[in-house]
Amino acid sequence: MFELRPILSALLRNKSGPLLIVLQLALTLAVVANAAFIIQERLAMMARDSGIPESELIGFTLAEMHMDKDLLAQRQMDEQALRAIPGVKDAVATNHLPLTNSGSSTTVSSGPSGEGRKLNVGYYTGNEHLFTTLGLSLSEGRTFDASDIRSGGHTSTPPSQVMLSRDSAEYLFPDSSAVGKHVYLRDEPIEVVGVYDRLQTPWPHRTHSFASALLPVENDRFFVRYIVRVDPAQRDAVMKQIESTLLALDPSRVITSLRHFDEIRERAYRNDRAMAVLLGVVIVLLLVVTALGVVGLASYSVAQRRKQIGTRRALGATRTAIVRHFLTENMMICLTGMGLGLLAGLGLNQYLMHHYELSRLPLSYLGITLAGLVLLSQCAAASPALRAARVSPALATRSV
């Protein structure tokens, strides 16, 4: 057993080097723990199930050039033409597409006059084919039928029925089933006829990303989105026929953003993926720089104390004792940095929570990062410590 006092005295005699390593370790712990948490959150968000069979879906937008035509009749003709394409299971005209960061939302409440629970929901409009085209799973109640559908691509006059996602239904009516009850939009009661399992809103990053609703409203506006559900094996073939099929009905229209949902998902999370990669690179660089800093400090300490090492060897100190001395010295530096790093990590997380809506950092991330940095630091210091243990007493005590 050996005393810690000589090690502490040696550190205090040359404070600048150890202090820099302490600060570097503290910074590394704070940044790495928070960066790893952000990466995990981004990856978890990117992996969320949107609630739709994305490999079967194609989306696009269509803009009419002639405002005087019967747009509702045109929508119905378009849908019939799309469903006639080989490989198409269903098709529907709607107001918005999931994961596109462009959509409509409204606030509904579980009681009249704004009473009860309130929730802002992203809503999709369409006829009785909307549910089947999106490939949703019915949890309770029923889907829309033809008698529920009304025309008009907006909610100035709310429809009489609505379908809610399970997340929306459980939030608005936490103690009972939502089916048969009413939600209120501008004091207008709307009956909940069905609850589906899940459907992501057009905004993948919003807090209530699965607070969605379906409204039985046919779109009669000049600008519309279409969703086409296909056999996955024929998806590419169907995509090649969509534009020619619709332009054959009216060549004056403009079709844009024709994409399958794998591409829509990739676009929706492109920035998150880039952030995860960037933060991963930052973590690796910080760990490498920290390891090099520890190696540099330990090597410098060994070079400065060669005569002291030789003297200890001459007095009977074993190689194991020399290695233990330098590793203990490094551990004291490391633990000091870890203590500051824990405080810095929690402070950084509070800042990110306040300014960027990041979730609270679990203590497990700090603990795992701390343990990893201690291990990394000790491994980095091991090589200089072993080199010190090989110093010959005669060489170390020889005058220069």
C-alpha cells in the first residue's frame, strides 16, 4: 500500500499540465454525454413507425390550371384512373401527406366552449378511400362510408364525423373510449366514429407527432395531393404511369413531387441523419484529443522525473509500484475532471432543454460516459507508466 500524499504533492508542484487535462476531461464528459443522448433521440425518432405501409405508398401533388372546371368531379375521375393502373390497390385525393413538413392542423377539445382537454391535431381529409389507401389499422368503431363524405377542402364548416388516432383519443378521453363521444371544433360538435392505431402528422418533429385525425371531406380545390397504394413489387412501374395517366385526362395540369414514401421519409429526416453523423464525428475527435492529452501529460511527467524514478528503483521500488504510482496520479486527475464534467454536463443539458427543447439527460448517459472516459484515460496513461517502469536506475541517476 502506498500513500496518496506524495502523488498529490507532485501534482501541486506543476499544476498547469494537470489543470488543462482536468478541464479537457470535464469538457469531453459534458459534450460527449449530451451528444450521445441527442444522437440516440434522433435515431429513435427516425426509427418511429409512421403507422402507414410506406413501402406501398406513392405521393405527389397536382395543380389545376383551369379554375372553372368541376374540380370535385375531376378528383373522382383521377382516383378512378389511378385505381385502374395495374398494381394499384387504392388511391385518394387528400390535403396533405405524412412526413412532408407541410400540413394543416386545428385545436379540438373534449368539451364545449373550450372546456375539457384541448389538443392540436394534424388532420387529413379525403373520401371513404382515405383509410384504406393509408393502410391504417382500426382499433375501435368504424371507418367512413360514402354517406359521411361532404365536399370542400377546408374546415370552415366542420364535418359531422371524425376518426382519431389512438394517441389523440387517449389524450382527449383518458378514462373511457372515444367512440360515440364528441370533440368540439369552434363549439361545433363532431362525433368520433372510429379510432385507428397510429398515423404520423406531416410534421415529424412536433411534440405530438401522432396527434392526428381523419375528416370525411372531399377536396375540391385546384391544388391537391394524391396518395396511391400499390403492390410493392410494382411500385416503380406504377410511378412511371401516374403522370401519363392523369395528363391523359387533362394535359393542362402540373404534377410535381412524385415520390415513393421511402424517399419522403429520407427527406424528412435528412437533417437529423446529418446531425447524428456530425455529432458522432465530434465524439470521436474529442475522445482522440483527450486520449492524446493524457498520453502527452503522462509522458512529460515521466521524462521530468526520470531521476526520481531511478532513485525509487534503486531503493527497492518494483516496476509494479512505479506503474501503480503513475496510474494513481492519472486517476486523481481524471476523477477531478469527471466531477467538474458532471456539473458541466447537467448545466449544458439545462441550456439545451431551455433553448432547443431537448429532453432531460438521463443520469445513465453521464455514468456510462464517465466510466468510459476513466477507462480511456487509464489506458492512455498505461503506456507512459510502463515506460517509466522500464527506466534503469543507473541510467536515470547518471549526471548529464
